[in-house]
Amino acid sequence: QKIAVIVVAAGSGTRAGRADGPPKQYRSIGRRPILARSLGAFMALPAVGRIVCVIDPAFVAEYRTAIDGLAADPRLAEPVAGGATRQASVLAGLEALAPFAPDLVLIHDAARPFVAPVAITRLIDRLADIPAALLAHPVVDTLKQADADGRVIGTRARDGLWAAETPQGFRFAPLLDAHRRAAAEGRTDFTDDAAVAEWAGLPVAVVASEPGNLKITSLADLEAADRRLRMEEF
Ligand code: CTP
Ligand code: MG
């Protein structure tokens, strides 16, 4: 089976923002750029046949610098221009992969550089008998619902609640169809691709991730990851 990967890296990284400097995915933690780390986890898997990054063309020079050293891998395709939302960026990646006709597509946030190849393999294995699946971890915190003033309204049961991660994996044809229909119907509010699949009526499964598949969101996340890797890679 043909497995393709989309790494979405077209965001502007506002929450991790520094006025100077490129978006977070092009910055290094330890010795290597966040984007190179995210890509590397997939390139480590021989089952992956094609990888495409979705980027903001304004940062194509930063992209080339970040993937320097990985560009020799023939599975890495030319980057594709993203859109105004993550959902639009994913659709751009799916359209670019359509001529390759993959059986499966894995969609990953460039901002999750610590994903373990073993978790990706677990996700791929799960797609043998379901059209959509995502890495996730069970919610461990007690959940409080509060009003705008911070006054607690109630305590919510966490049984059966999972926190979604990426990568998320899908049979390619039904996911492309679901994304095209969502866009055509003006549904632009999906924050992950599993939600698009759910909306389209596809069965979706959670797959237990490995610990540490953090998303770099804030500058504090980036700096903490950098400090940790500088120690480990010293
Ligand atoms: N992304 C994208 N296209 C967009 C928005 C986001 O490809 N229009 C990507 C980001 O590059 C990131 C992933 O989707 O790898 C998850 O998004 P997030 O962590 O929110 O990154 P940003 O949107 O860049 O950051 P922020 O929301 O703080 O601006
Ligand atoms: Mg965002």
C-alpha cells in the first residue's frame, strides 16, 4: 500500500511569536530545526512513500534551509502553498497528493517535533481495519467548567475523553472527498482532520500515543524544548 504524509507548516506561529525571526517551525531546538525533526520521524519509516510539506511561500528560503540534509531523500516532494487556516492548508496538501493516488495519508503538524516512529507505525497498523484514526492520550486532569468570571459551574466526567494529537491517518480517497465537501459547504471551522472525517460520517478510532508528543505552541514551549535538547545533545 502507498502511504503519503502531509506535514502542515504554513502557520504564522503567532502565539510563539517573536517580532523578528521566522515562524516557530523554522527555528531550532537543540541543534536542529523543529520542521526537520517533525519530518525526520516519518523519513525513518520505509513504509512511507511520499512526503509533502505545506508552507507559506513567503518563507520558502527558511524552508530550504530547514530541510537541508533531508532534501536528498527522493520521497520528499516540492513544497505546496498553504491557506489561511490549517484546514485549508491540509486541503492544499491533499490536492497536491491526488496524482500520486496514495492508499493512506498521514497528516502531521510541523509543530510536533517529538513524535515517535513507533507511534506512527501503531497508527498505520490501526488503519488496516478503520478508515480514520488519530494518535491521542487519555485526559488525566480533573475537568472544571467555568463561566467568563472564572466561577466554576461544574466538574465534568473525564471517562472516555482523549486529547487529540497528530499524526492523524486516513484512507486517502474518503478524506479528500470529506475535505472537499467541507470546503464547498463553507465549513471552515474544523481544528483537526479527524473532525472533518467525523463530520463526513467516517468511523474514527483513537490510538494511544507515546508520551512526549508535545506541540510547540508558546515561546515558553519552544525555550523549554530547546533547553532540554541542549542538555541531551551536549
Ligand atoms: N498551520 C498551517 N496553515 C495554517 C495554520 C496552521 O499549515 N494556516 C499549521 C502550523 O504551521 C502548525 C499546525 O498547523 O504546524 C498547527 O497549528 P498551530 O500550532 O496553531 O501553529 P500556528 O497556527 O502557526 O500558530 P498560532 O496559532 O500561534 O499562530
Ligand atoms: Mg494556529
